[in-house]
Amino acid sequence: MEKKKLAGKFVIQIERCENATWQGSILWTEKNVTQQFRSALELIKLVDSAVRK
């Protein structure tokens, strides 16, 4: 059986909820990169792009 490597660890900070969605920041711990997001969809896209690299 082949073991898969974990794609990444993230720290997500929700700062507020406006227009029925989240705004905040996400820290990719392995790369020490922080990015702001303005919606839950944008958060998902940031995580997806990080794990694809």
C-alpha cells in the first residue's frame, strides 16, 4: 500500500462574517505564507491552489 504525503497544514483565522460569508486570513505553516480571503469560496480556492503545488 502506498502512503500519501500530507499536502499541507493551515491555520485559518475568521475575522468577521459579512454578506453571509467569512473574511479572514489563512497561514500555510510549511511555507510561512499568509494570505487574506474575502469569502469562503476564495478560502477554498487558496487551499486548493496550495495543495496542488
